Amino acid sequence: MKRIQTIVIGAGQAGLAMSHCLSERGIAHVVIERGEVANSWRHERWDSLRLLTPNWQSRLPGFAYAGPDPDGFMSLPQVVRHLSDYARASRAPVEERTRVTSVTIDGGGYRVATDRGDWACRSLVIASGACNLASLPACAAGLPDGIAQFTALQYRGPAQLAAGGVLIVGASATGVQLAAEIRAAGHAVTLAAGEHVRMPRHYRGRDIQWWMDRAGIHDAGHDAVDDPERVRRLPSAQLAGTSERRFFDLNSLQDAGVEIVGRLSAIRDGQALFSGALANCCALSDQKMNRLLATLDEWAERAQPEGLQGIERFAPTRVPNPPRLTQDLTRGKFRTVIWATGFRPDHGWLHAPVFDRKGRLAHREGVVAPGLYALGLPFLRRRNSALIDGVGADAAHLADHIAGTRGRLAA
Amino acid sequence: MTFETKISGAPVDNGVDTASLIGARAAFEQAPEAASFTFRSSCDWITGTQNRNTLNGYFGLGQEHARKQTFTIASDHPEVFHAADTAPTPPEILLSALASCLTGGLAAVAQHRGIKLHAARAIVEGDIDVRGILGMDPDIRNGFSAIRVRFEISADASDAEIAALVAQSQKRSAVFDMLTNPTNVVVEVA
């Protein structure tokens, strides 16, 4: 069994940022990666996906985008290249093609079993991603045979789909992007939307991420909200990595011919039942967007950044009246269902009493237990904790913690 | 991304004990089983479409509770249905339950957000094609095809804040949820 002070699990942006911060602090470590650097970006996303954040906002500790298009949005191959360049630049000690099979508490540290041998370490950083598994609603089990179904992790592109109608469940960034792409490929598309986060790609002439960054919204920590757990549950904003279209919202999808229905509440006797609360979900989303814009306007009033265009407000979300409440799934309207109902991390290999009542990793700002840390989860410490641009600050913070205890567990 | 309304420290009294409700939230975090409540009503047939519900006991916080007072809700049908019209119809009672749930929620949310309500009224309408319950057309449902609620609210708040109260009261309403999402209903004979 090999011994090392610190082990990092996962060589995505979080693990690489942590590796960089540990190296800076002279802490011996290894990064264990089941596949290759940036593995999820290589193998577990749909083909057309681009980052929702502009290129300039892919800052990592000691590394930044230096290409010709700071306002562009990276394609997946470009993300893989960005992270591979980072791994090389920071000489990250990555053990590729090494899958962790179990982590157990071992005396004053942790034992990490892999398919290529076991390790012992004093401190362990879980940086294996927030989106390893697709979350499906319980009603998914009731889908009649004969309808093909894909999770967002299985979907690659419209070419996978049989001709005919597609029901997309979920209206986060994933659901709206897939709805637009599949509709453009000629399918009849119905999108089931529960609570969602409407947001313009650009506002007053600036990308929305410029606003979030400059107005300090991304940096907001736990003390700035009344319930961090609720913020963690929020679906991603309805954005896509392109500045060509202002909105990927329900209005733009309806303009493209997508039918909008309420949240898929149940499948009963072969019938899909959609919630009648669609109008309120849209009202909540419009209100939330307008509060965000008002917050940004207030910041601009104080900060007076140059070159801003005038204050804008957008038409409310159009709600079909009445919206469809039921659809007989045996009638052939939908040949395919795509579950864009969120993701969750996979910590199935972690054998320690560190989970909450709902099976989620319990942590306080990334500190799970003495010597055990998590990184890259939604709102770990700040709103942007799960973004490439936000993980670096968390990595530095936790690396300081590791350096401060030097693996001592008495702390 | 979310931008919540700040909880103001202003002394607002809509008659809602928000401090206790927030305390209950913390208690249920520790003991989630205590949050499981069962409510009940027993309905006795009188004659024709006349009947009367009696409501008292309920289960919650891990034990049975008896109220100081027993409540009754009577129901009947109007004369155009050849009934005695001694009480509202069940669908009307459902409309009133929705209005009560949203209005109570409105006051609680307003209190939580430091907004003083001066007056609030919910006017509820439900559209029903009675050919459904008469079994005349399988394409017509028995129940309401649409329900509309119109709130008239006077409060120390902007129009946007009032709209946000109304939206939040729907988001957290038990009756709104049961009307907009299916509920498994089991009926059996004792």
C-alpha cells in the first residue's frame, strides 16, 4: 500500500485547482482519476454543449484563458484542452485510468482502494464532480414500454432520437437547450416546466456573467442568504453558451414551436399528468428575474461602470391558457422522453458516516470530517462554487485548512 | 440564482406568529417524523344531497390532538338541481378551501417579509360543465375545468412585492398543490 499526505479524487477543474493549491503550499499529493483529465467533459455531456460562462471567466488558480476570444464560450473539446493545459502547466500529479472503489476511515486518515492498488493518506479531497448521476423523478418508473428514454447524461444529439414527438422533462439550462436543439432538428417537442430560473444572456449590452462577476453576486457566501440548502436546490438558469440569442426561455421556445406544459406530476394509467401550477411557476420566475435585474441596476447606479446601455425590462413569460394537463402516453405523441431533471454526485464508494438524512454528503463549507474535504459542489462556500471560475477560491481556502492542520486530525 | 426579499425588522403584525413557525421548522429539522400530520373529517348523510361534516381530532407532533371545539361543515345542492339548498355545494367548499389556504398563506408570507396587510380578499371562481357529472359526454370532466382567483390586497408594499406575496402563497399552499397536482385517493367500505 502506498502512503501519501493528501489524495485528491477527480481530475476535473476542482481536482486540478486543488492540486495546484496543494503544490503551492508544498503538500505532497496525488490526483486519482478514473479516466483522463476532464473526464466528465469528455464523455458525459451532450455534443453541442458549450460552457455557460464566457472564456475570460474560466479562471483557475495560476491559470487563465489566453486565447483570442475572451467573450466566446468554450465547446467541450475546448474545455478539455483548457483543463489539459492547466494540468500540464501546474504539473498536476494525476494518476489516470485509476478508479476509486472504496474509501474508508483508517486510523488517523483514510484508505483509498482503487482498481490499481490501495493508498493511505492523512487528508482526502473529494473532487469527483456534482453531476455524476442523473436524478429522475419517482414517476419515471411508470413510463409505458415502447417510449425511448434518455437521461441528460445519455443524450448526445438529435441523431440518437427516433422520428416523432419528444417530451423533455425539466426546464433548467439542460432542458431548454435540449428543447431548442431537438425542435430545430424537426421534432415536435413538449417541455414540462416546474420552477425554473429565467435569465437573459446579456443585459444592457453586457453578458449576464459580467454582471454577476462585477456586481459580486457570484461571490456571495452563506451569510448572504437565509437558507443555503434552498439555493443548492435551485435549477440552473435558462442560459446557453452563445451570445447570438438573448433568451433560451419559455417564450423563445414557444416562438420556435415548442409546447410548454407544467411539471410532470405523475404518470397514471398510461397518462402523463402535468401540474396546473405552470402559471405560478412562470410568475415566480419572472419576478425572480426582475429582482435580479433590479439588483444589477442598483449596483450599476452606485458603481457607474462605463459603456452600459439603458435599463431594460422584458415581456412576461407567456403561459398557454389553458395549458395541457394530461397526455395519453399510449397514443404515440411522444416517441422519446428525455429526463433533464437534474444531477447528483456519486459518493457510493465513500464508506463513512458523513451523509445527511437524504443521503447527501454533509459538510460545512467543504469540510466534511477531520481530514476529509469536498470541492466543486453547488454553493459549497459561494454561489459560484460549482463553476470553473469559482472552484479556485474554495480550493485555496481548503488547501489552507489542510496546510494548517498538516494532516493532524486533532484539530 | 435567487434574490430573496429581505426580512425586515419592522414591527408588523398580521396576527401571524412567524417566530413560532420558524422555530417549528428548526424542530422538524431535528425530528422530521413529528411533521407528519393526519387530518380527518367525518361526513354524515342527512337526506338527499344534504350531509354534514364533523371535524375535531387530528394527529400531529407524534400524538393525537383534540380541539376545544368541534366544527361542522354542511353541504347540499341548489334548487336548480332539485335539492333543498340548505348549504353550499362540495365544489364551492373546495373553492373556499383554496381561497382560505391562499389568504392564510398570504398573511404569513407578508408577516415574514415585514409587510403589513390592511385588507385582503380572494374572489374565487370555478367553471364546471355539469354534463360531466351527469355522465352525458366522456370528453367532459366531472370537476372544474378552470379555477380563477382574484386577490384584492391593500398593504404597505409595492405592486411587485404584492405580486411576489401572491406567488409565494401559491408556492406554499397545500390546497393549491392538491388542486394542481394529482393526489392518490383511496375510498373503501368499512
